[in-house]
Amino acid sequence: MDISKGLPAIQGGLHIWITENQKMVPVPEGAYGNFFEEHCYVILHVPQSPKATRGASSDLHYWIGKQAGAEAQGTAAAFQQHLQEELGGQTVLHREAQAHESDCFCSYFRPGIIYRKGGLASDLKHVETNFFNIQRLLHIKGRKHVSATEVELSWNSFNKGDIFLLDLGKMMIQWNGPKTSISEKARGLALTYSLRDRERGGRAQIGVVDDEAKAPDLMQIMEAVLGRRVGSLRAAMPSKDINQLQKASVRLYHVYEKGKDLVVVELATPPLTQDLLQEEDVYILDQGGFKIYVWQGRMSSLQERQAAFSRAVGFIQAKGYPTYTNVEVVNDGAESAAFKQLFRTWSEKRSRNQKLGGRDKLIHVKLDVGKLHTQPELAAQLRMVDDGSGKVEVWCMEDLRRQPVDPKRHGQLYAGNYYLVLYTYQRLGRVQYILYLWQGRQATADEIKALNSNAKELDVMYGGALVQEHVTMGSEPPHFLAIFQGQLVIFQERAGHHGKGQSASTTRLFHVQGTDSQNTKTMEVPARASSLNSNDIFLLVTAGVCYLWFGKGCNGDQREMARVVVTVISKKNEETVLEGQEPPHFWEALGGRAPYPSKKRLPEEVPRFQPRLFECSSQMGCLVLAEVVFFSQEDLDKYDIMLLDTWQEIFLWLGEAASEWKEAVAWGQEYLKTHPAGRSPATPIVLVKQGHEPPTFTGWFFTWDPYKWTSHLSDTKVVEGSPAAASTISEITAEVNNFRLSRWPGNGRAGAVALQALKGSQDSSENELMRGPKSGGTRTSSSVSSTSATINGGLRREQLMHQAAEDLPEGVDPARREFYLSDSDFQDIFGKSKEEFYSMATWRQQQEKKQLGFF
């Protein structure tokens, strides 16, 4: 197959092809997200912006429908292989099976994927717009990644745990199972509105059945179509989501040929290291049996690379895994973020000799507070909201209650204690807060519980505006160090209170780490010679003198900071000691000479892992995560708890309507504990509430609108296509019930009379809408499940722009007044078609409508 002919230049974004008569044809953009079960598809995603994507690699997916034949599969597989050759090695390959797609694949299609029965006739469009002669039942399920499958038009298809959409052309009824969560209802409604806008041009009523007893009119319509329900509904289907504990099971295999045989040898289990992968070989990485990775070294043969998928399929068969098991093929130097994070460390080999932008250089520059405030991406990379010059308050937990610490002793912490440190700063004219919960290594479970309880009390006092960061001794983030201006000292002995002095006969050794006020801390270490290190500075406090010991590898900045720290720890006579020139008393105080590290320390490589965003949920007490790849602010929904992993910190974003806030910290800890790379459990965990996001969080997003959640739009109005609109599901149901539709026969018979009445009602409504508003008529009451009208030729723009609701022509829905423009006027005013406009995010629609006088 020659795909170079007729193949357009590949631009950034999403491209989809479908099998048709033994060839691949492009899918129109308006049909993206619709997949016919008898076909195979090839999906190519080319990154448009490095910050918005997983890196420079493209993603090429081969999707197999449940009913796709061998011919279609062969056509799509060949097309994918040829397309890969055109694109080169910087491409990640995926094999996807219907209803078992990867998170990467699902992330392309928002608000969801539609599985359509049968095949696509060559003379039909992928999606019929303004097509009302339809009756179908869609089974909607999923949390962050939603799918809708066309099922039998029968009550037998229903269950208590999912959502079902009865689509009757001019009427769409969303039935919510009694066991569905508010977030599932929200996502279902978003998909329903999207279908209405894309396939009906907005001209359909939407009704929601959240409680059958309170929606008799809608239930009559459903029974007219489905018949009266006999017996009880089926129980909720058990979730098949893979939890984090299952994903933690990782095994690496070496794959090679020996004669005519293919040999697969288990090589390693976690923690995996990158040096296990040799560039001349091919490896299979099995993640819990739910996903198979094939890694191809850059020096492996062409024959081996072309056999990657077949080898993966053979491995799946040999292991007895399901045929739908997801496969991802990655090339040496073009690995996905998910693959790289299965290893303890990862070094970008190809970029070692290149000029590193961003993070590695930024660590050592002098902080510019103005830039931190105006460039959140800089704040995120440095992990600094400012230079630490704001207001600091410290409480020490004593007898499970917080006690204020004298400001003179703010930087003196004790390993056996635990503290609350409140930092107040201003950013862009707004007061913001960070509450650090610092715990020593000796804190008990009761003490940690009391620490969290007191943090909650403070948060209530500050109106829920506190960003809470959980910090473990020894893993303090840069900003925590900065607020103490280089004078943070951590003592090992537990102190009952901070005014207690130290015994005059005690010999103590302190390790001074850091070069400036933003990264310096001093920790007490065992007072013995083996604790020393030639690269650093140590402070030895004895009964009569304080030795300031400079290792041969320390620099001038380190020495400068050490002299500041000395005044905090000891008031005794200071004596400077250079390594190799120690007096006898120095070694006597340490119990005699002993070997200690003396080799020059290499600069520590800063992790450069791509940040990853996940939706959190719980299943049978275990954490379940759904990744959102190529994420944006739009992926943060008020019903969600989202986990953002930047590798050095774990952020947990709490939506204002999320119901599981108490579980958030525990979920963060479970994520670290079960991570295949063997992550440190001391990694800081940061709780961020919706509307109070610090720049260290927002800087990881490509764009961020700080006013997105401060809009004063009425909560009682459903905005088409917006997940947030589902916050008023109960109001939707109530208003739909008030909208009196034609009565249906009460005998439960889904007969021709009832269906013909529904069809007649639709035809009448459509004819009436086509004639336009009647002069002098009475305006019908508008329900939240809005009815949009198409006016033949459209209304004049001056009738709709900058008009109060009461001044609009009769029959015009004030919330969708722009829809009544003619197509040509709409294009002229908005610079895009109605289809393009309604496919945009809701907040962008509202923004444009405000600017152009249609709000």
C-alpha cells in the first residue's frame, strides 16, 4: 500500500482514518469520537506544544472494533506500519481494542467515545447532523473517560449502576441508575449535550430521570418505547478497573531469536533501572497483565522492529491474557512518560550533550519575585511561590494541641516533634496561604492524626483557603527552606518546649547543607567521624568550643551560609577547622578517627519526568487512577479529586463538590507506596482546593484562567455541553417534569399508536419551528432541558445582539440567542461555523458571547 500518494502533510493535532473497501479513508473531524464496531481505525496524534503534551513523540493507534473482520484488521495494520515508516522513530505505537482502550486514547475524545453498531455504508455520512428519525438506546459508563455503547432497545439492557440515554431524535432522555455517583451523572449529561449539539444542531429536548417517581411524564415516554418494565432492575455491574496495587506488578523480559524459536527470558522485577535496556536488543515489559510494552533498542534490526506487535500478541497468548490486552511499542529515545516512570530513574540519553532548557539552569539563578508571580511555569519548576519573605507563624504540637513558637526560635525544629508552619504571602494583589505540616521521623500515629486535625481547624479559620503541604523531615521542599532564610536547624533530641537549653557536656555534630538562603538546612547527625563528608561543612559542638569544619570540596557560598548557622546553634567560641588540619581534641570528641566519604560528589541530576494527571477513585478500598494525557484546566471538574504527579511533589486537587476529601492524603501515600519505580514515601504531598491553586500547581498547565471558577453565572441554568451543569441535576428533573408533553396511553404497550403520536408531535414541532415565531403569540415557558429553534433564514443580528431578555423576539431562548442567527451572519460575527462554535469548551463559548453582545 502506498500511502505517500494523496496523504496530506501531517499537521499538529488529531488525524483519524477508517477502513472502507480494503482501503483507509479519512474521518471528517465532526465525526471524531464515533467508532463503528465492524471497522478498524488508525488514529494519529501529533503534539502541537511541548508543554501541553507528553514530549516530542507522536502517538499512532491501531483500533480494532469488536465485529471487525480479518480483512479490515489487515488493512489497518498495514496502513499503520506504512504511516509509521513515514513518521520515523519518534512515534509511540498502540494497539487498542474496543471498550478496553488506553488512557492515552481516551484522552483525545471529550466528553466521551460513542460505539456504533454495524458498519458504515459507503454512501452514508459518519454522523448525520439534524437527523431526527432515530430510536436508539445508549449505555453510558465511565468516570473520567466516558463511553456510550448502542445496546438493545429494551429494559433488559438497564442496570442500577450505569446511565442510559434513550435517544428519540427530538427528545433525549437520560436515565440515571440509582447507584450512579454525582460525577458519573455529570459526565453522562456532558456527553448527552454533546450528542444533542453535534448530531441535532442543538434542536432537541433533554430530559433527565434521576428519580422515576418524580418524572412520570418522562417515564411514560420511556415505557411507550420500551414497554412497561417487568421485574426489578439488574444489579450494578462490578467495576473492572485496574487498581494501583495491580499496576505495581511489573516484570521485564528479554526477547530474542534462537534459530527458528523465539526466546523470552524474565530479566528483572522492580525496582527497574534504565541500564537493563541495551540498545541492540528488544524487551517486553509486562505491567500486571493489563498492559504490555515493547521497547526497541535503536540498534535492533528492522526485522525485529517490524515484528514488535506480533511478538507482543504471542506473549499475550502464551501468558493466557485477554486478547484485548493493550499493547504499546516504544522506541529507544522516544519513550512515553508512562513507560519511563516504571523505572527508578531515567536519563534522556540523546539530550545529555544538548543545551538543557528550563529546570537545570533555573535551580541556581537568583530569584526574581516578580517573575515568579507573573510566570507560574517558573514557580512550578523551581517549586517556589516567592522568595520566602512573607509572614511566618509556627506552632509546635504538644499534648496533641498546637502551641505557638517564639518567633526567635522559628527555625529550630526537633526530630521528635511535629509542627504547623503557616506562610502568608501576596500574589497579584491577592492574599494566599500555605500551611506546611512538618513531621519528624519519630512522630506516632496519634500525633499525626492530631496534626491533621489541627490543620483542619486552621483551614476552617481561614475560610478553606489554605494550601496544605505534608512535609517529612529530610525531604523539605525549597520554599520551606527559604521561609527560614537559611537558618533551619533540625535537632535530634526531642524537646518538651523550645526554651529548653542543652546540656553543657553534650557533644553534638551538625551537617550544614546548601549554598544560599533558599536551599540551606542544617541537620543534627550522629557525633562520629563516619558522619563527615569532604564535600560539605559540619559544626561540632563540644563542652568548650564549637568547631566549624570545612571539607575540601565545599565552596565560598557554603562557608558563608555556615557562619550564619553557627550563631543559631551555639554561642560558644568558634574555631574554624580545615579538612586535614584537625586538632587532636576534634577527633577525640568524635570518638576517634574513622573513614568517611571523600570523593568529589557529582552534581545531582534533576528529574525531568513529564508531569502526569490522574483522576482518583476507590474500589474495594484500593486506589484506582485514570490518567488524563495531554491535560488542561478543563480536565479539572468540581466533582473530582485529581492527582498531579510532578515527580518531586504529589499534588491532590480537591474539587469543591468532591465527596472524598478525607481520603486524599491517604490516596497520595498509597500512590507513592504502590508506584512501580519505588518512590520515596517522604515525597511531599500537597492538598490544593479548587479556586485556591498556587502557581507551583498552575504552572504545570499549558494555560490557566484564574477567573474560571469565580464566574457568577447562575447555577440554576444548564449550559450545553458543560460537566459543571450537572450540579443542578435535581433542578433539571424538576423543570422537565413541569414541561408538559403529550400524554401517552397508560396500558404500558409500546404500540404503534404511541410511537406515531411521538413522531407526529416531533413533526409538528419541527414544522412550527421552521415557520418561525408567531407574532403576538404567547411565549412558552423554557425548561432547563432547552428547546432550540432553527429559524428559516435566521433573525436579524440587531434583534439579538445587546438585547435584554425581555426585549428578544417571542420564542427566542435568551441563553442561546446566537443560535437564531442565519449561518452566514453567525460566520461573519463569530468567525466560525455553528458546529465549530458548539464544539468549543463551554467557558470559551460564554466568553465569546459576552464579548460580542450575545450574553
